[in-house]
Amino acid sequence: AWGQTPEYTDFTEPAPGDGAEVATVEASALTNLTRGLMSGNHYASKEIQLPAVAGVDGVARLADGTLVYTSAIAPYGMMAERALISPGAATPLPDTIDPVTAAAIPNPGLSAWMSLDYAAAVKPGAHVLVLGATGVTGSVAVQLARSVFGAQRIVVAGRNTRRLQWLRTVGADDAIALGEEDLGARVGAAHAQRPFDAVLDYLWGEPAQEVLTSLAASHSAAHFHATRFVQIGAMAGPTMNLSAGILRGNGITVTGMGLGSMPFEVMARARSQGLPRLLAMVAAGELHIETKRRPLSGVADAWAATEPSGTRVVLTP
């Protein structure tokens, strides 16, 4: 049933057919997307028919021994010993990358890539704010904003001070500790000095409201500057109260970033061009993500556990 903790048990064996192949699963990441889909509250949950195996994506080994990153064909999710996949839609992995890391990076990596490339349209020299940067996807976005998209100045905000310090070593120029500093004042001062071109928001709720209010108040409509506010996650709450005048009196545009908000060609381009580069960067040590390996048999405990900020749990059979 929707909203229940996944159960480690036997499930109907997948069978090949119509171009699909049964592959041996090596690793599957426990992502917020997977959690949301299996809660039944995600907008894409309606596309899943229960009972089903959880797990959106992961790493599997094909019959010929090739190791690939891939998604499974429902109802066979990737949190299993075997999954039904389409080999043509799979991405071969570099020999130098381990399956756990390879399973962890594509979900946050592709999300960050599309947010920066399509939704925020970040160009070289841009001024970028990442709100909720200490999480998995936010920290990847910071690294990509600098190394791939050429942002000149990046400000990060989050609660984990250890992660904020680390982000300074991989691309961030300035950091705001939520709960310890005045977010609105810091953002307003930075925007007045040099307007932000893009804001990637992984929090929503009160922090996003505070940021949007400060952006509007600190840069006069008489000096137009386009700022793209990209809404990606809602870790601080699903709603906010926002004055209508904020969006009328400034060059701020607010857009959402998710499975239903992008043209197919954007996702296809990210998959064909962005994913190979992400995997190559990880293999070369140019892109960093913290992972924690857990056994598939302990999926119930892993599902309920609260891991440190910025850590991606990966299940292995």
C-alpha cells in the first residue's frame, strides 16, 4: 500500500521480452524521488500500479557482463536482485567507477544539470545562490555551477556548518548558516552589491519566502535585472505566503524543476550529454558525493533512518 515502508521479500521474477532484458542489480540509490513515488503523494505516483518494487534507478550488469547505469521497467524497481531493463536506454559505465558511486550520482547530477542548464540558464560569469546547498543535490549543483557552467560567484545557504565549510573548497565563494545568520539581510546585501542571476531553491517554505522578499526589496525596479528563481525541493515546507507585488515589481521569474516541468528533449539531452560527463567527472575525482552502502535486506531500516546531510544511501543486494 502507498506510504508503507518497503518490505524485503520475494517478488515475481521478471521475464525478458519486447526488447527488455533481465539484468543483475549491483546497486540502487535511496533517493527522495523514490521515497516520494512510493508514498503515493508524488505527482508521478499515479503511473505506478501496486504491488511494485521500489527504486527508480541504479547500476546493473547485463548478460554480456557490461556494467550500466539504468532505470527499471515497472513494476520491477531497482531495489532488487534482478530488474527488467531496456539495454538501449542504459549508459555504460567507466571501468574506474565503483557501482555504489555510479548509482548515487545520476539522480542528483542530472537534476542539478538540468536546473542549471535549462531552468536557470546559467552562463559563464553568472552570480548564483543555492538555497539548501548542504543536501546531496544542492552540493552537486554547486560543483557543477562552477566547473561546468562557469558561474563566477556562488553563494550557498544551509544548516550544516561542516558541509558549508566543505562547499567552500569545491566552488562556493560565500556561505550563509541558516538558523545562525540573518538569511534575508545576507541575501539582500549580496543582491544589492551584485544582483543574482539565478537562485536554485531546494527548501521552499519560510526560507524561500525570505529570499524572494529580500531580492525584491534590495534591487529597485528602476534598475531591471533578470533573476531566475528555480524551485526544486521543499525540505522546509510545501507552502509559503508571498506578496503579489514581489513578482510584479522586479525582474524575478519563478519556475519549477521536476519530471513534469521539462520538455522531453531537455531530459534527453541531459541524459545523452550530461550523464556521460557526470560519470567521467566522478571517475576522475572532479565531482564529489558522499555515499553510505547498506544491504538490500535492511531496506526497512535504511528507509526509516536519518542520514547526515549530504549523504546518499545506496542499497546493494
